[in-house]
Amino acid sequence: MKIFLFLTMSAVLVASAMAETYTDEWTDPVRHRRLPIRVYLPDEKQFDPCPLVLLSHGLGGSREGFPYLGEYWSRHGYIVIAMQHPGSDGPSVQRKPGKTVVESMSEAVNAENAQARVGDVRFVLDELERRATTDKKLKGRLDLKKIAIGGHSFGAHTALSVVGRFPFEPEPRIKAAIAMSPSSPPGVSPSGLFRKIRVPVFHLTGTKDYSRIRPEIKPEHRRIPFDRIDAPGQYFVNFKDGDHMLFSGHVRPLGLSRMEKECQPLIREITLKFLDAKLRQDADAEKWLNGSALTELLGERATVEKK
């Protein structure tokens, strides 16, 4: 009897945990494009409308990326929408006959997919506005005045493009951005690329953040957006020995690396503080970010710059 009760309670707990996230496909009728998504929901006991964060994966990723962020942020009151971008997601960058994996993947890093990704974000924002009154899971739960976007690598390019990286116009519904492994291509003058970005951005990289797809991009190029954006509320965190995949959240068959185990809990905490400060206008979180607490938490694991 005790065993049955234990199993029953366990099943309830698992079901409850599973109910906090679900997958779906949203169809953009204008672009004839189907967008896979994963939604992370806060506890239903939170009756107030929740701020939102959109997540954009890197090249070859999917809606299954970033669970370490989606789950954590949702537990702290955010609705998280992890988008999957056809054309630059996993199924789209499989190795092609006669080409290496890197060559096949490189073909997907193009202007057409960059434009499509920005279109995906704008479609999701429109769809959220529609679903705010029609979707039984989301109805009454969305604070559409408090939306941020985060992304890794090609997703960081997407996030920065949505908030105004040239040649895109800023999306006024996005109030803050988190850019993991951003960059500016060598040989391209960055002088005018970021001048339209006026929202706070949290920039994250590592001292070994090389690009496998574009070897000309070195770790030092990851800081260019931070250096060039002149809007207030810019933060730059550089993890010692952090590589390109530190932030992606990809599921690994052999488990997390040592760096991921050490740094992902820190990434969760510092990005949550950023979201609380910039979306919720939490004065304590703002003080934490702009005081010494951020630097003290990271210690020797990372360097911090602010402006």
C-alpha cells in the first residue's frame, strides 16, 4: 500500500512537472511557414499576467534547446517561448552529399534565413497577441508589455536584429535582449550596425568562444556589439575558458561538460536578475546588477563590464 501511494504521488508530481511545458506548431499563413515551438509555463498558482521571453536557437538547433534557461525562468514567473527556425534548424543542416558537415551547415548562414528568423519573431509576437484572448493555456496569463528575447550564436544575431541591428528596424514590443555568443563579421565595418539598438542587452561569451562554422570569427569579435551599442543598460560577461557551446543548452548523450555544470547555474541566475531588472523594473535586481554583486558572484570564473 505504501509503495502504491508512493508511485501514485510520484506520477502526480511527474505529470505536474510535464504540464509546465508543452510543444506546438504555429502556422504563419502569410509566409506559409510552420514554426515549431516549446512553451514553458510558470506555476498556475501565479494569477498575475507573466512577462515573456522568446528564445532563438543557434545554427542546427531546435525548440528543445535552452531547457536550463526555460525551466529556470518559468519557475521564477516568466512564460518562455523557445522557437525553432526552419531553414537553419537541425533538420535543415544535415550533411549534404559531397560536402562536409561544416560546409553543409555554412550554407544555412545566409541573408534569407536571417530575414526569415526575424519574421518568425514578429509572427510569434502577433500570434501571442491573438492567443492572449483565445488560447486556453495562455489566456489571461500574458503580460504583453514586458517581452524580452534571447538567443545563442545565429540566435544572438536574430535577437540583436529584432531590436535594431542593421538592416532591420527595432521591434518596439521587445524591451530587452540577451545575446549569447554574439559577433560582428570581420571585414565588415561595425560602425553603423548597432546604432538603432536602444534597449538593454546582456552579452555573454567565453575566452574560447571560437566559431566552428566561420573560423575567421575569434573570441575577441564577440564583444563588438557590446562595444558599439551606445544605449544604456549594456552588460558584458566573459567566462574564462568558456567555449561556443557553453550557452546552447544542447542535450548531450554523455551529459554536461564540467564547464557547463559549473557555469550554467551562474548563467541562469545572472540572466534572471537582468530580466527582473529590465522587464519587471525590480529595484533590488537593478541594484544587484549595477553594484558589486554580479562581479562578486562570478569571481574568477568571468570578467564583467558594464555601461
